[in-house]
Amino acid sequence: MDIILEKQKIKQQIDSINDESILLSIKKFLGLVKKNQPVALTKEELIARALESEKAISENKFVSIEELEKEMKNW
């Protein structure tokens, strides 16, 4: 991976954003990453993630720990 190229791609993507709320979210995220703190979720975001996870589990769209362990051995 070329880190300089990746940074340029990210800058281009950010330059194309015209929604101030998205830019503020990115700024907040970068601030938290810089401080090495976890990203806070709103109650609605947490509920949405939980519902998405429950749906994936009910549709058997997940990987078991055993499968992950087998895959790790092949790295």
C-alpha cells in the first residue's frame, strides 16, 4: 500500500463532500482517533447496530469463532 496515494484519495473524497454535517462528523472522528478514544454512539446508532446484528444472526450471516481460528492459521 502506498500511504501517500491513499492520503491523496482520502483528500479527494473529502474535497467532494458538500454536506457540512458529514464534514463535522469526519472532523469529530479524526479528533477522537487522534486522542485514541473510542467513537461515541448515539442511542439510535447503538440500537440500529444491535438490530442489524440480530438480523445477521437470524439469517446465519456470521462467522463462528472456530471458523475464524481456522482462517487465522492460514495467514
